[in-house]
Amino acid sequence: MADRSGGYVSGAALAVVLAMAMIAGAVTQRSVSALRQAQRDMAMLQADYALAGAQEQAAARLAGDTGGGRLAFTVETSAGSAAIEAEPERDKLRLANGVAAGDLAALGVADPRALQARLTALADLYPSPETLSQLATAPDWRICGASLVSGWGEANEATVRTPGRLGAQGSGSRLGQVWRLRARLDSGWTDERLVRFVGGDQQAAAVIWRSFRRQGEGGDRCIGKKAKSA
């Protein structure tokens, strides 16, 4: 039979070719998306592993340290340097005493009395930093509130001060103390924990609460923030 196509692809054949190209493109796009998601998951797992090690190093270094107040230092991990911020919970405001309305207003809280009531209601429940931060929508409260008040707090006044350096090693004791430790990589991945120092040979501190997430900077804006009992 004579070829009537004149050397051109028929309409039906062209439609098949286009359909196959679209399918191949969709499959390729899904494969690329899956690869990128796998890479993101791997990066997250690597950060999680590295920060877990950073937390163990931080607790071990703090366990016998003599430095007081907020402290800052770095430790090395498989994912690079991790910045550590450490805060003793006992230096923060005692929740049972309430927080002065003026101090809450200074943190941008729109309804200080409502937040006062929420904080007082949580006094016997030892809320996590995440729970405290979610009690009001003001940005300064969300970032700084947990650095000023705590269920483990023993102070009537609290101020977020510039972190100091570690003191002498091997001569101090933090047995029984509760601290908030934040370990952060340059990538933004952050492991935040509340820990109680238990004095064990194999484990310096027991984890009370943990949060692992990616976040930006923001700690410096809290320096100088104050709170006192109502």
C-alpha cells in the first residue's frame, strides 16, 4: 500500500508522542520532587542527630561548671558548630506570684490581665517554654516570655541579661537544678530542652521536655527585658 503521509507524522501518532512526553515529564517531575524531599529529610535527620550530641556535650560541660546565670558557648558536632544558650530556670520569675501588668504591656501584650490569669493558673503545672510562649500573640512575649518566667522559677524579679561564659570545670555542682538548653546550628535547626541535672556517671541530665524545629535568630532582642511579681 502506498504511503500517503508524505513523510509527515500522522495526527494520531503525534498525539501518542505528545501524551508519552507529558507522562515522562510528569514522572520526572515527581522523581525530582521525591529526591528533593528525601534530601530535606536526610538533612533534618542529620541535624537531629548532631544536635542530640550537642545537647549531651552541653549538659556534661555544665554539670561541673561554676558559671552562674545565663551562659553561652559552642560545641562541635558532625554538622558543624552548635551555639548553646543555657538558662537556669530558678533565676526566672515565680509563676505563682503573678507577673506585673506593666511588664507584660512592655512586652507588647495587648491584654495583660488575661495573661496574668493564664500564668497564675499554670503555676502548679510546670509549663514548657512552648506552652508559655503560646499564651499571648505579642512577638516579644513569644520569643522572650519563657526567658523571664518559669514553673521552676524562684525569683521575684527577673531580667534577661547578656550570657556569660563558662566558669572553671570540675569544681561545681548543679545536682537537682532545672535548666533550659538551646542548641542551634547555622542552618537554623534548633534542639531546645528543659533538663534536670541528675549527677549520673553515664548521663549528666534527664530530659523533661524537648522541641526540635527550624527557626531564625531572635534571642538578642530579649536582652534587657524585665519582669517582676504582681
